[in-house]
Amino acid sequence: MKGYGTKTFGKLNAERYDALYEDAMAAETRDSVETLFELAGGGKVLELAIGTGRVALPLAARGLAVSGIEASEEMVAKLREKPGGSAIPVAIGDMAEVRMKGTFDLIYLVFNTIFNLTTQEAQVRCFKNAERHLSAKGLFVVETVVPDFSEYVDGQRMKGSWANVDAARFEIAIQDPVAQTVAFQRIVISEDGTKMAPHFMRYAWPSELDLMAKLAGLERRERWAWWDRSPFTASSKSHVTLYGRAERPVCHSR
């Protein structure tokens, strides 16, 4: 998508991100926080793409030492406005490149955000960066949807979100199956005019993410359909996958 970059989403959405997503995702946030808290085991935590702190702040409130990486200064500014937000260390930059001090017992990347890196190469670098920061027994947790284009016709989809007497919100999505990208435009038409919020992502299948992990020296430990640890099946619409450092084979001398 021409003109769309790493920082674009935050610049366009920081002001309204919480209003759009926090209430709608309250149940998901509760489930993810509970499971991530258990997986952390009291250790140090790093969130890639920490955003406005939807997940990080509840974890920090439960006593975990949480740090973050975020590309958007605008999103971090919203995090800082919230109770406890100023106490969370956040590095501004590309989550595939930024180096933090030390290692972490839990690193997580949720809400499809690995797909915000719009090339396969960048996604592989993100896995490698996570591996660099992972403690010996640490876990890297990735949550995404399973790509589904059953609603698309000729690589396109238009879907309404809501409509009332003086406003409507709908979304246009155009898929490129060769590049594995989807260009979105979310449009709100009201008496105040027309507002647009673009988004661009590069999707990957669960097996492709596993191969990225292998290239980074990680291996899959668990894959669930959701944060409640329900089994992942052929009909699952999402997955939560846990990666850890690959076990090196033991060499036996003769």
C-alpha cells in the first residue's frame, strides 16, 4: 500500500484505538492476560508492539516486570497517560530490530501484530530478535488469526460494521495471494464527513510461522486455538503458539 509504513497505524489510530478496541476486546484481554501471567512464572516480560498497554498494564498491575517495544510514539504517549503507564520501560523502534538490555522469560506478540511486518524477511527478523532476548527456558508467544478468505470474491471483500440513520462504517479489503498481503481501508461516513483508516498486513500460515521460528533457533512447544488452551484443529479460526529455544542434540564422544 503506497504511503503506508511501520509508524502509519499508530499515527492514524492512537487517538481512537482504545475506544475502538478496548471494550470490544475486553474478554480477549482478560483471557490473554490470565494465560500470559501464568506462562511468565513471575519472570521478566517483554511485549513486542506494546501499543497503548492493553495487555501490558494489567500484567504489570499483577506484579510482573514488563517492558515493551513500539514503533509508534503516539501509541506510547497514550500508554503514558494511563495509571502505571509511566513505569513501563518502552523502546521506540522496529520490533524486528530494537535491542533491549538483558533477557526475558516471556516475550509475546498478540492480536495479529506479527502481520504488521509486511514482508517475510521482516517477520523472520522479528523471530530472530525475539530469540536474542529470550532466556534459556523462556517462551515466545504469538497470537494470530488463521488466514481465511472464504468471504472474498476475486480477491476482494467489502463488509459493513454498523449503520444507523446518519452514519455507517464499512471495510474494504483487497488480497494479493502472491505477496500474501491484504490492503484494508476502514471507512466511516457521517454528517461530519468521510474518515478513512488504512491498514496493510502480510499474513502467514501457522506452518510458515513455525518455519520462521526454526530459522531463528526456536521450536514450537504448544499450539492452542485460543487463550483458554483449547485444542487447535483444522477448523480453528485463530491460534496461540508457544515457542522456546530449540534443544541442541547431545553429542556423544566415542
